[in-house]
Amino acid sequence: MNKIIKIALGAAIILSMGATTASASPEKGKKLFVKKLKKACGVSGAVIANKHTQGEWAEINEDGKLADEIKNFCPNVKDNALKGKYLPHYFDFFHEYGSDSGNVPSC
């Protein structure tokens, strides 16, 4: 019985750590934008984020067209800057600072 409890507790800890590290954040999205997209876009993150409302960004993301939309605004961006692992962070950043959010990023 004691062994089962230890295994269950260990599994719970591993799963909770995995969920924490897998979540995206606007702050990480901002850092990635500055590092990977800002030079290619030639504008700040605020300009790109203000192109759509939060609802429009959510719809673009749900449709799986976020990379295409970034390419639309930044045609010079390299494909390696639009890897699938970056897109959730870009979305969180653009959504957080969408035109109807009232938030302004510092990049």
C-alpha cells in the first residue's frame, strides 16, 4: 500500500511539473518576438499586436493560421522563427496586447 502511494505521488509531481513548463506566456512571447521577429518585421511588437483585436487573434490561432498571419505582416521572417514550439508564445503575446486589450508591450 505504501509503495502505491509513493508511485501515485511521484506521478502527480511529474505531471504537475510537465504542465507548468508546457504552458505558454505573454512574457516569453515578447522575448521571442524581440529575439526572432523584431528585426525581420522592422516594427515593434505593439504594432503587430495592434493589427487585430484579442478575439481576432484567438480566431486566427484556432484556425491554425498564426504563422501565415505573422508572415503576412513580416514577409522577411525566416521559417525557423515560426517553429511550432514558438507559436503558442507568440499567440499569448499578441492576444495579451491585442488592439482592444488596453495593454502596451515594452518592446
